[in-house]
Amino acid sequence: MNAISPLSPLVDPFARQISYLRVSVTDRCDLRCVYCMSENMSFLPKAEVLSLEELDRLCRAFVRLGVKKLRLTGGEPLVRKDIMWLFGRLGELVHSGDLQELTVTTNGTQLARYAAELRKTGVKRINVSLDTRDAAKFAAITRWGKLDKVYEGLAAAKEAGLAVKINMVALKGINDDEFDSMIAWCGEMGFDMTIIEVMPMGDIGNEQRVDQYLPLSMVRARISQNWTLEDIDYNSGGPARYVSVKETGRRIGFITPLTHNFCESCNRVRLTCTGTLFMCLGQEDAADLRKPLRASPNDSVLIAAIRESITRKPKGHDFIIDRRRSRPAVGRHMSVTGG
Ligand code: SAM
Ligand code: SF4
């Protein structure tokens, strides 16, 4: 039996049905990855952040409007206090069949503690960000991280029966010598992998994007020298283009917002922990859903506001990284909208 009563689905002006919602449940994080944050970040005051009950209500409204996949992200979602309560609530929608999938993107530092519980709530697959398997490099990229903690988390995830996909951001001169070893290791561990291009989002202190940027066309060419890559139709609901690695039998997805425009099939919107809805990762336009959420305990005002925001979903983004532009194309950090 359905736990919620469905409404007519959300369709944007370009006839794309919105079926995927990503929710950044916190802007805080226990790491400071060099491409994502500056070392001295100022985070939102707690008062501005939606309660877990409010986030649950918002997610349920989207599910009534046809969202079938929900991904919780951040900042680091698993550092938010009592976050398992929200997973439990949203997991009920998986069990009732209202939601096809509940997933999470995490840096893995808290997984040893939470993996088994996540699996129980209804999460079946998770994305874990891991850019390097070299402990010293890991500490340098994340500024504060310990690689062993992530390994413990990954072991717990496997033990709990969670399917794991490794997210690796391609960083020129930093981890570009590790693609082969990462592919081999993912093959041994039974993990799929996604390789991501650096996106120009948010001020990152003294680091320069143009120095980090490595086009995935080059990455793919390099990988192809040692591995047999076969294009496949697989679609995980996101923007990645997938290949299968013949030697390992695992998949690799390439996320190339800069070299390939994936907007035409975009089915997603992103909600921040303050209730701001971004209709596109690469544009500044946003809708405030916190006000209508708090205006009334009845969902009709909220649902009208969500419908209105979807009429403003743009056709696509216009990210550019080049030497003439010193400022990011989008001012907010990835940790605000959660990637
Ligand atoms: N903290 C969690 C994690 O690291 O997986 C979830 C949030 S993080 C913002 C989501 C994903 O975005 C991670 O895989 C991270 O590597 C990626 N990311 C962050 N900043 C990025 C950037 N500027 N360009 C490309 N990917 C980025
Ligand atoms: Fe934190 Fe994830 Fe950003 Fe790294 S990529 S600083 S783990 S939010």
C-alpha cells in the first residue's frame, strides 16, 4: 500500500520529467578537499539549517510529485547529528514502493559506524569519494583525512552488502598516475567507479582550478592504453557515460560537464540544507522552499512553490575553466549543493 498520495509529476519547460532529487543535508564536513573547499570555511549558522523533520517533509513532497530517486549528500551527510533518523524515514518510502532508490554520497570516514544501519534502512548502493590510494596524497588532497578510516568504512560497507561506487576526481599532477591502479583495485574489490572532472564551483583559497583541471577525454585515452573499454548503455540515473572494463568486468562512468554537455537529459534538481532549490548545478538561479514550507503545515503552498520553481529550470549550464577567468563560474561551493 502506498504511504503517500501521488500528484501529477513535475515536468520542466523542456519536457524533462523531474524524477531525481539530491539533498545536501549539511554544508559541514570533516574534511577539506582542495578542489571543494578552502581550509577556512565559514559554515551556515545552525538556525538557518532545516531540521531533519523539515527535510523529511520536503523530500516527501517531491516524492508525491514523481521523484523516484533520492540521494543524500553534503558537505558530509554522515556527520549530521541523528542523520540515521532521516534515512529511516525515507527508507520507509523505499519499502512502500513510493521511492525506487535511496542513496548517499559520502567521503567514507563515518561508514564503519553507519554502513550496517544504512543497509537496514533500505539503502542498497552508495558512492564513496576516494581520489587516491596513497596515504600521504590522501592527507594532502583532503587536508585533514586519514586513508585508513575510509578503508575501514569500505570494508564495513562490503560486509553490510552495500554496492559501492568509487568517485574519483581527476586532478592534474596529483592523481593522474593512479588511474590504472585504481581500476585494478576496484576490480579486486568489486566496486564500480566514476571519474569526475573538476568543476569550477566556489572559491578554494590559493588553489587554482586551471592547475587541477584534467579533461576526461585525456584520461580515457590514457586508460585505454592498458584496459579494454567497451561502451555500454548502462544508466545509473545520473549524468555519467559508462564503459565496461573487459579485464575486470566492472563499470567506469565518466562525468564530463566541461567537455560534454549532459544537460539535455537532465532529470534532477538539488536541494540545500537551508531549503534552497537549485534547478541546475551550473546556474545561480534558485527557489526558496523554506518559506513556503514554514508558512503552513499543509503542503499545498509548498507544492505550488515547487511547481513554480520547475518552470524556471534552465536548458543547461555554461561552465568554463580557462586562464582568463580567475573567478569560479558559480560562486557557491559543491558542498552547498552536494555535487
Ligand atoms: N562529502 C561527500 C563526498 O565527498 O563524497 C559528499 C559531498 S561532495 C561535494 C560530492 C562529490 O563532489 C564528491 O565526489 C567530490 O569529490 C565531488 N566534488 C567536490 N567538489 C568538486 C569540484 N569542484 N569538481 C568536481 N567534483 C567535486
Ligand atoms: Fe567534504 Fe566531500 Fe567536499 Fe571533500 S568533497 S571537502 S569530503 S564535502
